[in-house]
Amino acid sequence: MSDWINAIEGTEAGATAAMILALTAALLHAVFGALQKGRHDPLLARGAIDAAYGLMAAPFALFVVPWPEPHMWPIFVGVFIIHALYKWATLASYRRGAYTVVYPVMRGTGPLFAIIGAWLVFGETFSLIQWAGVLVLLAGLYGLALYNMARLTVARDTLVPALWFAVLTGLFVALYTTFDAYGIRATADPFTFLAWFFFIDGVLYPFIAAAFYRRMEVPPPLGPLALRGVIGGFVAFASFGSIMLATRLDQVGEAAVLRETSTVFAALIGWLVLKEKVGPVRLGFMALIAAGAVIVEFGG
């Protein structure tokens, strides 16, 4: 499969595959976000997920894929630090604010700065039509956040710090999107980067979560938490793996924008699976998000 990825990189087939991978990542990222902001404390959920995908990735990193080239080790150090800070900001936002408010803000901030990062690092540029698409998508994302905020009845006292952490999370999303794209392009075998990414990225937060778990007065049962971790681990493989491969095959900025349709998928999951009411206003904002992504994809 590595040979096929390398063969279609930078081609029309690669662009099509990147689009499919980015949309797949968007759908799965909506599921991944719900797993973190569920019945368990977000830190416990994050620790369980990281432990699961770190353990699952270990044998592939150590025994299956080619070992990283020497120049990759400083890159992996950067990956570790950036993702650790991204998770800290995400958890801080989830703990203080409603998911329906902070999630669109996170996802709206990320692509804007990812586009700028892709221009600085890779020399990628957007056409005026694509920038118009970005503005349409951002209008949908931030409009959805503001609408949900106006209807919020809980956690209003911590909403301002939650939003600041959401914006900070978006900055880290842009940073890791750009840096991971650089990393996966810097190695001959993309699956070497993926295997070692998940192996290294799964090291820190299980220990932080375990320390938090031991301090809890009434810790939750480990069985359901472990199951959430395993499910989240598989979702993370597919979600983050898809977007990383997409950034190798085609433009980083376009992949970043397409991934932010995850907010639409999150709302659809809530409507179809959880039987939540969407309403015409939310539906309108979702249509803006989808339209913006389409304009970006086909406006280049």
C-alpha cells in the first residue's frame, strides 16, 4: 500500500483519494469527539483512548513497518509536544463548556490557521473562490456556535474560559495539521510515520489519567472505560490516519477545510442516532459549512 500511496502522490488520483480520506476523517472525528465528551470525564476518556491506540500501534512500529530514518526522531519529538499541548487545550475546553458550543469554535479556528501554515511551510496558495469558500464555512461554524451559545442553559459561568481554550485548541489543530503533514512527507514510508506517531502519542496521557483516576472519590468502573478506549483507539487510527494520508497526497489546506465538515456529521449523528432536534436554523448553518467545503474543494 505504501507503494500505491507514493505512486499517486501529487496526481489527480491522489487528489481524489485525499478528498475521500479527508471526508472520512471528518465523519470519524465527529465520533471521536463524542467519545471524549461522553459519560466519562474527558481526561479519563482521553487516557483510555491513548493507551489503547498506543498499545495497538506498538507491534507495528517495532516489528512491521520500516524503522524511521535518523532525521525523523526530532520530528517525532515535535509531534509529541504539539499533540500533548493540543490535548491539554481540548480537555480544558470540554471540561468548561458545552460540546455543541466549543466544538464548532475549535473546528472553525483550525482550518483558517492551517491554510496560513500550509502557505508558510509548503508554499500552498488558495484562489479567491477558495477563500470565499473558507469564509462561507467559517460563517457556518461560528454561526452554529453562537446559535447554540444563545440557547445554552448550563455551564454559562465557565463559558468564556471554555471559548478561549477552544480558540487555543484550534491554533494547536492548525499547528499539528501542518507539522504532521511535514512529518509524513519527510519519510519514505508513510506508514512508518503513522505507526510511530500513534505509538509515541499514546505514551503520556494514560499516566496522567491514571493519576487522576486514583485521586477520584468515586472512580468509575474500569470495564466500560476500557471499552471506550478500545473503540476510540480504532476510530483514532482511521480518523487521524486518513487526514494524515490526505495531507501527503494533496494540499494540506484543502484537507484541513474538508475535515471541518465533522461538525455537520456530528449534528447528523445527533439527529439520526440520538434523536436530537436539529431545526431549520442549525440545518442552515450546516448547509453553509458543507457549501464552504464544496467551494474550497472545487474552486481551485
